[in-house]
Amino acid sequence: MTITIKHLYIAPAHNYYGSDEKNTADHEMIERTSIDLKANHGIDNDFYIDDKEPDKRDITLFDWSIFRVVRDEIVKGDLRPSNIQRNVFIEGVDLHTLIDKRFTIGGIEFIGSCEVPSPWMDETCADGTHDALKERAGIRARIINDGRLDLGNYELEVLGNA
């Protein structure tokens, strides 16, 4: 299936530490036209590269159509994709169908591992965002081989179960 990568981001620093801890959102996500991915390491120049917790090295993917729902129906005004705090915004695929699947985008293989909802979305977007995004908050994916993602169209191929 053909998908479109609409936005790419890296995190310069860790912004949030969990739902019980204080918001430390003083570092904005940095938008890129391309990002380099390193198997078992993460996203080049991202805060989480080589993190001691392997799942922190994963890439996060967010559905562009869900971003538009958050902007138009929940925030009801201006909203930047960077407020969602995800690495890749993709149009053309239901990301939740990729959980526990091996898939490729532009020759880079991934394993979809889990949904990534976060209570702090209520602070960065609007009250009610977290609840509205249950089962639509995007996914985390393990990077299996090195490669580069650029903005634009790609073929996404599901290879099978993880």
C-alpha cells in the first residue's frame, strides 16, 4: 500500500517523565526533512539514541488523519504536529494493524510493538485528548535495519507476524 510521510521529528531532550510526574515540556520537537535510523540504536541525533531502555530507542508513528481529528474536533484551533510528540506522521494506513507485525517502509524493516498513548497529551493539545486517543494514539516500532526516511510517498509492505 502507498503511504505518505507528512512530518518527521526528533526530540532534542526528554520532555515528559510520566503521568505522575511534573511536566517538563521546555524542549520542542525539531522538525526534519529526513531522519536516519540505526538498528538497535534509534534515531540519529535524537535524545533517545542508545538509551539504556531498548524500547525508548523505538520510533513512534502517528496517523495523520487522527492528528486532523485532534486539531479540528478536540483542540478546535491551531495545533502543530510537534505537540503530539511523535517522530513520524503517516497518511494512508491504520497504524494499529501493524502492532505485532513486521513491515517495511522504504526498505527499512520495523516491528510494530505497542500503542503509545500519553496523559501529557492533555497538556500539549487540549483536555480530553488522552481519552479521545485510546486505541488511536499511534504506535511504537522497533527499527530492524539502518536506513533513512524522507518526507514523501513510500510503499508499506506487511511481511507477517512478529
